[in-house]
Amino acid sequence: MDRFRELTTFLAVAEEGAFNGAARRLRLSPPAVTRLVTGLEERLGVQLFTRTTRRVALTDAGARLREDAQRILSELEEAETAAAGARAEPRGHLSLTAPVLFGQRYMAPILRAYLDDHPAMTASALFVDRNVSLLDEGLDLALRIGELPDSSLATRRVGAVRRVVVAAPAYLARHGRPQAPDELAGHRLVHVSSVDQRPAWTFSRGGKRQSLRLAPVLTFNTLEAAIAAAEDGWCITRALSYQVADALAAGRLVELLPDAEDAVVPVHLLHAEGRMAAAKIRSFIDFAAARLAGAADRMLAR
């Protein structure tokens, strides 16, 4: 039996949720669709669907095969297109997640530009300030800021940001400007718990890292509240460079202790399909990497 035909029929049944619907899509008779799926189940030795008089549903084994079958058929289509001398045009739906502010400032414009270039694509974005599981949420890509733990996900570094200590000119006029990290202890500090649960800031000087335990007068769970307090001249706070780039450029905030900056913080795009990623994922990563490279100076706020 033709395995390609078996997989195509299996996917049609899975997507239609019915043998009759799959038969209409494939222009086959319902008995032919049933024979193909039954033959696949017998060859694999597993049941792929639970069947009742009202509905057809995937079993756990069927759900796993559906993911593999979609990838295999997509790769086969791309291979045939490449062999014919044409570049596979991305099509389908792309879903990604990113931190809220980075997503709004960078990923949303990149997504719009990508869709302009690829009219056969649609996309959705989940902007949240937490790490989202690609598998659990059914997402294609994640943008992560920070060092990455070991995982099976494929990664591509697409940029870097810095941690910066900032205050408003009005605050510095009243309280003076700290010249070294140790002097921060004598200032009013605001900490953001959603960024780092521990009230400690890390610095680097002369190749040596220094972690300072803080005694903040106020802790927020949102970065926006801390930045607003700093812009009002009420405190010193710490953020990632892209988060305060506009305020620094406009002079509402001033960077403190630039010679004690910690190492840059990497920005990565992650996906689950490794070298065999679908055309839509590969093309978007290339597209986004080029756009983010062009925004590198702004992300670093230099």
C-alpha cells in the first residue's frame, strides 16, 4: 500500500473529524478511506481513531502520528518544490510568544512586515512576561531574553540587550549621582519582582562580577510602574536597555554606572523542529533576525 496515500488519508480524517468528510475532500469513496486508515492501523499495530456513530476522535497514538505526518508531508512537499528548482513559498499559520514590551515594540512590527511579504501566511502572537511552553501552548516560536537552560529546542541568537540602572535628572539633582555600585545602598531603590524575584543587582568591574543585595523601599510586579516612578524623579530603578530606550533618548532618564555594566543579555528565537523546521519557521527566523540586527543599537540603548 502507498504510505504517502495512507498518511494523506489519515490526516484528512483527523482534520475533518469524519470519514465521510475526508472522502469528500479526497474525492474517494467512504469505503476506500476506511480501508486506507484500517490498513495503516493494522500495519502499525495501533488504533489511531476511536469511532462511534456520532464522532471520530484521535487516540493518543493518533495524535502523535498526526504531528509526525504533518511534518513529513510538509518536508516532502518542500523537497519536491526544491527539486523542481523553485523556492518553497511559506504558507499556513505562524504562532509565537514574546515578552510583552519587546513583543509590542519589535515583534509586532516584524510580524506585520513579514505578512506583507508573504500573503499566503497568517500569524498570531502571545505577548506575556513568562516563559511559555511551545508544546503545551501549540506555538511555533518563542523569543526569550536571557541565558537559556539546556533543552531540546533549536535556538538562534538574534540580538542582545543590557541591564541598566536609571534615574531622572530631578532625582540626581536632589540626591546626587552614585559613582559605584556600593553607593546605591544610600539611595531610594525600586525593585521589580517580575524581572527578578531576588532583590539583588549584578554588576561587572575589572572582569569581576559583583552581586549586591538590595533593600528596596518599594517593590512592584510590573516594570511600567517602576519606570514611571523613576521618570517622576522618585527613585532609582533597573531595567533592560530596550525597556527604557525612549526615556533615555528623550532625556527623561539617565543611565547610571555605565562602567559597571553586567555582561550583555542574549536574545534568542527558539523552535522545536531543529534543522527540519517548516519553511514558514525558517523564513520567519531569517526575516526577524535581519530586522532585529538593524535595531541592535536601539535595543542596547547606546
